[in-house]
Amino acid sequence: MSEQALANQLRDKIIRDPEVVLDDRDVMRALVAANDRAMGGNIVDLRGVAMERLEARLERLEDTHRSVIAAAYENLAGTNLIHRAVLSMLDPLTFEDFLHNLGSEVAETLRVDSVRLVLESVHSENEPALRHLGDVLCVAEPGFVQEYMRGERNGQPRAVVLRQTQTNSDAIHGAKAEWIRSEALMRLDFGEGRLPGMLVLGAEDPHQFKPSHGTDLLAFFSGVFERAMRRWLG
């Protein structure tokens, strides 16, 4: 087939279906560039300038759209994880099984490498009554929760704190502190007349828990955890 025949065929195709060209960004850019060259360097095509600006704006809108969709999917995935963890947390019938489940199934569901429950008490962690409860439970002196959550900052800490681990993290994570790099701290209120507690999720990934991340889902999880703990403490 000759070049003229191909050109005629292409021309007929474009006339029948112009959207083939209009919807192709690269083709449109090449056509605009060819038109600019044909007009010469002394002529400014305002339509071409306007098209470039609209194209840049469209690209920004598409990037924003993709970011919003990705955030929505990520939030939905996080919600599903929290819901599954809550259901798993409600299964145990004894406090010992509850703690064991917290460090195994709940930790796996939340995709974290460490889970620690800190309870403030005047009693020592080494008491025989606490030894059989496993390594999830950590008993600390009164005031420890606020000091640990405050870290290197002044003022009252928030109910949920996300950060990279600090120098005193071995008091919580023990031997795992060598490779735990970020943590989520949730303050627990067990009711009037009881000392507070803290639920700590630790991750090897230093970016899994960052201050810039949202805390709504973890606040919900800690609220459910508080109510479950009140049942056991009662």
C-alpha cells in the first residue's frame, strides 16, 4: 500500500472517529508542536499556551484523585484489620488466654512484631502470681505510663502516640528493643479508683508508626480493649 493510500486511510479514520486523536495526549502534543513550528518563532499561539496550562492542571487533578483513592483503600484495609483484631480479642474466656491471644493472634492480625500491656501497680512484676501470665504483661510503677508516653516532649501526652522508639524502650520491649524501631502507645483508662495502663504495639519497620499517621482506628481499638480489660479487672 502506497504512502498516499495510507494517509487517506488515516484521514478517513480520524474523520470518522476524531476522539482517537483527541484522547491521545502524546498525539495532541505532537500536533500542537508541529503547528507552533509551522507558525514560526515570532508568533505566540495563546490557544497552545492555554492548552498546556489546562494539561498541567489536569495532571495535578489526576494525581490528587489517585492519592485520594489510594488513601481510601488504605483506610478500608486498616479498618478491616482492626475489626478482625477486635473479634479475635473477644474470644478468650480466661485472662491468661486473653494475654496469650493478644501476643499471638491479635499481633499477627495487626501485623506488628511486639504487643505489650503495661499495668501500673505498687506490686512487683516478679511476684509469683504474675509469672505465669507470659511476657505480654508488664507491671510498672505509678506514673510510668504518663512519663513513657510523654517521652522527650513536655506537656500532657495524647491518648494515642505514634513515634519511633526511644532510648528507654527496653523497659517495655525487653530483648526485642534491639530491633523494634517504631511504636504505637495507647493510654488505657480502667475506671475510677484504678491506676491507668498502656497498650504498646511495636514494629521493626521504623515507618510503620509515625506522628503524621491518623489515630482514629487505634483510638477505637484501645476503647474496645479498655472495656475488655475492665471485665477482667472486675
